[in-house]
Amino acid sequence: MNWEVIIPLFLFLLIIFAIGFWASGHVRASSSFLQEYFLGGRELGGLILAMTMIATYGSASSFIGGPGVAYTEGLGWVLLSMTQVVTGYFVLMILGKKFAIVTRKYQAITLVDYLKHRYDSKIVVITAAVSIIIFLFSAMAAQWIGGARLIESLTGLQYTSALFIFAVSVLIYVIIGGFRAVALTDTVQGIVMFFGTLILLIATIVAGGGISNIMTDLTTENPNLVTPFGSDGSLTPAYVSSFWILVGVGVVGLPQVTIRAMSYKNAQAMHRAIIIGTIVVGFIMLNMHLIGVFARPILPGIEVGDKVMPMIAMEVLPPWIAGIVLAAPMAAIMSTVDSLLLLVSSAVVKDVYVNYIKPEATQTQVKKLSFGVTGVLGILVFVMALDPPDLLVWLNLFAFGGLEAAFIWPVVLGLYWSRGNKYGAIASMVVGVLSYILIDSFYPEPLGMHSVTFPVLMSLIAYIAGSLLIRVEQKESI
Amino acid sequence: MSKKKDPRFKIANREALIGVGLAVFNFVWWFAFAYGLGSKSPENYQYILGLPAWFFYSCVLGLVIMVIAVSLIVKKGFVDVPFEDEEVDR
């Protein structure tokens, strides 16, 4: 056991718990349980809004997988990761004030609430809720596995015990504290990610003898590593550019991101979050992936990409600082998982149960159910992560792209195009998800672009066609 | 939909279009420098602060430019509007 690494990680968990308990006070004191538990009472300020967006979105892939691929592919992969900078300002500018105003008017607590009021259709609500539950549940399980593997590799614990520690930590603060706990812990986790990245970048550059030296070493090994085209020249401009849709502008359609665009206090909070978000997401994405590239001459020959980040941290930093820095990927995974857990729980409780099964449920019943559902979901994911079924692994592959293809147009055009209607929304969701799964399974990467590109375009066409072909005559507003 | 004339929505629409404009600018900058300067053979690369010029302009300077552009536009161009309607729920 490596105590110098474990102690900082343990302290980090303690801080997270303290926040969870503090937030649970708000949940108990609030007069509007659902709004507080699933939306933090719509009180987020600028810094917290920016951090919770970035932390939710920046998952294990930004801290473990991404730097690992950058290690193999070189600067071309850093270029690809920079397609994510746009998320820092685009999501809040596009959904922006209109979404905040409209969702308040509808008194919407979830993304599905918004769709329900906008389209007034049971099929839209059910399709949306089911897609969220299925896709995000699978995504969540994949992140839990990542979290447990990380604890396993850092501490030397068994996978099952590592998974247990991870599960218990996340479950406690999410169940008791709700959205406010998630957003505040995301902020702490985001700050840890920011400074972890900074410290590790500096230490890696020093260990490599300066940037010029590192670049010379890379060019000597394989000149392709310093080009935009990847180590074997296979990263084409079309392929890299198509990531602007998957991890750039398409993020507007992800429910875990849109929910945050209805949670902030006022316009100033949104303005500040746009600026802070752009700075932080750009800084983390650029430098985390650069660290992966810079690590190559220092630690050549690492076979498993996921080990690059932990190994370079242990190599270039004193152990106790490495512990703090390695809390960053831990934080990234936790902050993604907690949001997904709460979102799936809100889909079950608010979108399905309160909407259709028991609209007359009392506040106390809903409260008990929310704690219960969040807990049961957590236990279910835990069991799944012990021995992940193939179906789950398969679904996770489609989780983000599928949700983007399903929701981007019903959400965005629902806001800005008054002719858009429920037929367009249904067509768009069905076409988006099915075409993505079909294209990816049978004809992956058409024209050298990521498989998600065409489904996003096809779901746009479906939305417009459906809305124009079948007119809905209902003038009265809700 | 009855509130079509809500003046706040005009502001919101304008700001959403600014978002699209910034994203287009961001993409063009990123793409033009990366593949404009990066497509030649690595022996002919120029280096700035130790990094290849294509990478420095596209990713490092590009990020700085975007942060400055976003900050200026939000501070000067974005308007503070109330979110609550007449029925204030809190």
C-alpha cells in the first residue's frame, strides 16, 4: 500500500462528504423538495455553474483515456481535444437566457419537463425519459468501472473493494445532498482538476528538460508525433474536425449539460460562467493532453494508455503531491457519475412516476421515493459494474452520441423555431438514435468522419420534415 | 408561444446567434492554422516557445484569442435580464 498517495485521496473524500452533509441541510429546509433536490433551488452562481458544467462533462476520458491516446498519437490528438473548448461558451450562449426563462415559466425541473410542456405529447416524454434512463445508466456504469480501476491501481486494493469504496462515497453525498451537493462537490473537484493539471504540466516539462528538448526527442523518435496527423498519419482533417460535433457543439443536446442550463440564479451568473468555463475547459483540455504527449520521451514504451497519467505523476512528482494530483482524475470521474446518477433518478421519479403513475403524490412520498430510487439505482450500477453485461458495454458506446442525436434538435429548435412540433420531435429522436446505432454498426465512419456526424444531420432533417408535414393547430399556450 | 413579443427573447436570440458566430470563428481559426501550417513536412516546421508553429497558433494562441473574444463580447454585448415572470415562484 502506498500511503503517501492514499492519504491525500482520503482527505479529498472527507471534504466531499462534508459538502454533502452541508447540502443536505438545504434539502431538509427547502419548501420545494423536487426543485431543491434535482435543481439546487435554481440558485447556482457563476463559478459553481461553470465548474459543474465542466466537471460533469469532463469525465474519465479527459484525464485517463485522453492523455493515454495523446501519448500514442502525439500533438494531433491534442488538436482533436481542443474541439472541446467550444463547449465552454457555446452551450450557455445557445440555450442561454431563453432556456432559463422558458423553463422557469413552465416550472420545469428536468429536461423532460421542458419537452413535455413544449410539445405536449406523451410519446415525446416517454421516448425522452426512456432514452435518458437507458443511455445514461450504461454511461454511468462505465464510469464506475473506470473509478474503481483507478482506485485499484493507485492503492493496490482488490477491484471489488475499490468499487465498493467508490460506490459508497458517491452514493452517500448524492443521496443526502441532491443537486446542490453535486454542484458544490463538482466545484471542488473542478478546482482540484485545474491545479492538478497545472502542477503536473510544470513538473513534466521540467522532467523532460524543457519543451524544445521534448519536441526534439519526439521528432527523433517519429516526426509524425509533432504533426497534426497522428503517429501513423491516420488522423485526417475530416475525422478530427468531426469531433466538433461529438464533443463540441453537439454537447448542447446532452441532458446532463442542459439540466445545468436551467439551474442558475440570474443573468450575471450565466455571464460569469461563460467566461470562467471557457478559460477552465480550455486550460484543462489543452494541458492534460499535452502532458500525455510530453510524457512520451520521459517514460517511453508504456503499453496501456490508461496507465500513462498515473505513471507520469508518480515519476515526476514527490509522492504526496502525486496523491493530490491523482485526486484530479478521481474527481473527474466522481463529478460525472454523481450528475448522471441524479439525472437518471430524476427521470424515474419526476418524469415517469410523478407525471404518469401518481401525479397526486405528496411531498413526503416524493421525497422518500427520490432517496430510495437514487439509492437503488446506485446499488444496481454497483452490481452491474462487478461483472458488466455485454449489453451494457454495447449501449455505453452509443450513450453520448445517441443522446446528442436524440435531443439536440428537439431542445434547440424547440426554443428558437415556433413551428417545430411533436411530430418533428418524435421523428428527430427516433431517426437520430436509430441511424446512429445502424451507421456505427454497419457502416462506421462514413466519409472518414465520426459516426455521429450524419445522424445529427439526419435528425435535423427529420425534425424539420416532421414539423412541416404534419401541422399542429393549437394556439393556446400552456 | 403567446408571449412572442417578449423583449427578453429578442436579446436571447441575438446572444444565441453570437454564440454560433463565435463557434464558427473558433473552428476556422483552429482548422486554418492546424492544417495550413501543419501540412508541410516536419523538417520545415518553425517553432514558437518550443512548440511547432501550427500547434502554437491553432491550439495555444487560439485558446487565448477565444478567451479574450468571449470575455469582451460577454462583458460589452450581453444584457442582464430578469428570468422570473410576473408569478415569482420563490
